Amino acid sequence: MENKIINIESNIKSLKIWKNNISIKPIDGGLTNQNFLVTDGDKKYFARIGKDIQEHLIFRTNEISASKAASLAGIAPKLIFAGEGIIIFEYIKSITFNSELVIQKIDKIIKLIKNIHDEIPNFISGDPPLFWVFHVVKNYVNFLKNNNSPYLNLLNELVDKSSQLNKLASPYDIVFCHNDFLPANFIENKSKIWVVDWEYAGFNTPLFDLGGLASNNNFTYEQEIYLLENYNEKKVDDEYLAKYFAIKCASLLRETMWSMVSEITSKIDFNYKEYTNENLSKFNDEFNKLKS
């Protein structure tokens, strides 16, 4: 691992964008990438390193496209450089959100989510990145079957439930989504909130972002209604709520299967089995509510 970091640091130093001899410091965190703080004279930068991860449908060309667009829209930190397996952002000294802060700042976050959905498509060029949760689930199922997952006995049931959710939630509106609203993907400095980590970003239903935000941050039912009504700027009816809760459920299924796959593939020191069980329990609870 130490040799790998040395090689990464050497690659960062070889970039032609630096004006001085740089210093590089690893930043903890990141389950699908490695992050570094780069100091170049009196300026600091955030380096994000990662290769394609096909089993998770992470393709860095899509991440770069989304990151560029989010940067141009003023939603992500300024993008300085993007190349194969590496993105350099302007470093923003900031606080990283937790769930409590997400709830506390929910009005600003709702406005930010609407900007993501409405503004980023104006800055996307080339092939549009896509993220369709029901395809992601099928892709994970195939991977788990082909790699002798310990969860093989659950897969047929999960596929059937996914199909039910797809029918419940359709037809769909499509916007540009971030698709990974974990609390740590919101940062704030000087009263401005930024969104980071665009590796799953792509066109999707807005309900996925809204449901993911709620489930990742443990919203109460009342907080969910507040989120939905303020996002839509009107009262929401039972039909809309049924679609929302179906997609929220699908986002939990996707997170569960992401963890199932990571149990097989990831070399990061993280308790994926516990995370799988936690999300599977949340998924089953939400699915059962749909049927009650």
C-alpha cells in the first residue's frame, strides 16, 4: 500500500500545472477513491485519484464530465485539472456535514438540489452520463451470481421486489442527479454549501436524490414531507408519495447490493457485512410499509 501511495504521489508531482515544488498529504476517507491535499506555494488543491470500477458502474470519464459541469455551475469546487484517473480541484477549507447538519440546513440544501437538477444539464457536453437504479440492481445481481456471493439465496426475491418498485414508481420525470447524497458529500465554507463526489452522477429521476437524502440522513416522516413539499413548492398528493417511497426503497436496495458487492471486491478496511445487514434491514422495513 505504501508503494502504491508513493506511485500516486509521483504521478501527481509529474503534472504540468504546478508552479512550485509541491507537498502532498493523504486525506482519510473515500471508499472508491484516494484523496490528497496538495500544497503549491500558498495555494492548496484537492486531488482525487481513482480508476474505473466496472462492478459499481463507476467510470471516471463520467465523473469528470459531471465534475466539470458542477464546477462550471458553481455547485462543486473549481475544477483545475482532469486526466486519466485523476481530478484536481481547488481546495476549500470547510466543514463536512453530518446528518444533524443536513437537517439543520435543509432549506439551503433543497435549493442546492434544485440547482443540481435544473442547472447542471446546461454545462454537460458529450455523451450524457446516466444512472438508472433498476439497471444498477440487475448489474449487481449478475455480478453476485457470477462471484458466488453468500447472498445468492436472497437474489431472486430482491429482483422481484425491484421489479415491483419499478412498476410502482413509473412513469418518471428525468433530471440530472448527484445520486449519492451521503452527509459527507456536503461541505460548507463562508455560508456556501458545496457538493462533492460526482462519481455516480447522471440523469435519473429526482425522486432518487430526494429519497437517498432522506434515507442516508435518517429523516423522520415529517421531515420527508417538508423536503418534498418545499422541493416541489406545493403540497404533494398520495400518488406522488407512493412513487417517492418506492424510489426511496429502491435507493436502499441499491445501497444494500453495493455493499454486498463490496464485500467481495473491496480491499478497504471497512465492515461491509455490517453495512449490508443494516441497509437490508432498512430496505425490508421500507418495502413492508409500501405493502401495508
